[in-house]
Amino acid sequence: MKKYIWIPLVLIILLLLVGLGYLGYSYYQEREANKAMQELAALDKQEMENEYERFAQQYSEMKKQISNDSIIAQLTQEQMRTQQLLAELRQVKDDDAREIARLKKELATVRAVLRDYVMQIDSLNRQNQELLAENTRIQGEYDEATRTIEDLNTERDNLSERVAMAAQLDANNINMTLLKKNGKQVKKMKDCKNIAISFNIARNVTASNGQRTIYVRINTPTGETLNGGGTITYENRTLEYSIKKVIEYTGEETPITVYWNVAEYLGAGNYTVSIFADGNMIGSRTFTFN
């Protein structure tokens, strides 16, 4: 009888041991699970910190890409808010699930706001690039038009110069004749009492018609000018002239003869006759006399 009393007692003890073992194993499992959850929470918190830091840095980089003061001020405000949330996150304990959940929700808002600013700045940059391209195109067209105008002005100036040159009078068949008092020709300068300068103003239909003043300059072998008492301007210089004559020019060939009365001694040598009209030298020739 006593033998059967021990059997239930042993069973009870065994059941108690099994229960204690199960409780111990469950506690161990729960502790390991809590440890794993804490590690995951710490990793999740660290990842959130990394994202907050990255977003704050992105705000700094975006501010360098634009020059719009209003948008820069908005980006600065959002950057400060992101940095404030990062500071709050760093102070939160790994096991504070409620606060971490709140900051994770804030992180999602920061991410959405940042994405919106990225899209705005990309749009502004595209618009700026399009405007820059348009400005470059317009500047190119303006430069091309400016070059065309300059070319036209140059061509006009060249044309005006060619017209002016074409309209310039030309003296040809220049002759210098030595004369006695009686008008007879002599060959030696010592016998000369009068000098006749003859030439033709060539036909020129381009030149304007009307009165023209023709100036004749005679240079002696010594380089002096037989001075008739007046000066002319030629190539920014003032030159003495010997004889002047006013003619009526009609565009047709016009013969001209002028005279210089010899009142001083003139030696043998080279004499140069230069003819001027309208500020231009229109002919020149050198003669040699004994």
C-alpha cells in the first residue's frame, strides 16, 4: 500500500521539474528575443540618425545650387528643423519605442519635404539652363547682326572711299615751259623770265561739277617753294603754293595754263611741279633744266 503512495508523488515532482524547466526555457527565449529586439531598435535608431544627417547635408548642397534668396531661406529653415530632430533622436534611449516612432514619422515628413524641394530646384535649374541656352542663342544672333552691320559699315566706308577716289580730279600732261619776255621758249633757266605750267584736268563724270580752285606748287632744286603768298592743307600739313586758279569744271577734260613771273635768280637743276585740288594732290612731275 505504501508503495503505491510514492507513485503519485514522483509524478507530481516530475511535473514540477518539467514545468520549471519550461518556465526557465521560456524566460531564456524571451530574454533573447528582447535582446534581439533591442539590437534591432538600436540599428533602426542609427539608420534614422544617418538619414537625418544625410538630409541635413542635402539641404546644404541644394543651397549652393541656387541663387534665389527666398528658396535659400526656406531650405535653411528646413535644414535647422532636420538638425533639431536629429538632436532629439540622439537623446532618445534605444528602448523608447514611442519617441522613436514619433521621430520616424517626422523623418518621413522630412523626406517628403526634401523630395519636393529637390523637384522644385531641378525644375528651376532646367528653366535656368533653357534661359541660358536662349540667351546664348540671342547673344549669338546679336553678335552675328553686329558683325553684319560692321561688315556693311565697312563696305559702305570702302564704297564711299572708292566713290571719293573715283570723284577725285586727275591732272595729266603736265608741262613746264621756260619763256623769255617776248613769250618765246628757252631751254636754259638763266634765260627764263616767265614760267608756263600747262596741264589737263582729266574727264571725270563721277566728280561734281562747279567751281574748283586749282593750286600749283613749284619746288626749286634747293627744295624751296616759289611762294605765291598763300598756303594749303595737305595730309595734315601746311604747304606753300606758287599759283592758284579758279576754274569752272564740267566733268569734261579741261586744259589749264598758269604762269609764274620770275623775279629772282633761278639756278639749273630739277624743278618739281605739284598740282592740288580739293585737298588732294592730283598730279606731279619733275623737270630738269640747265
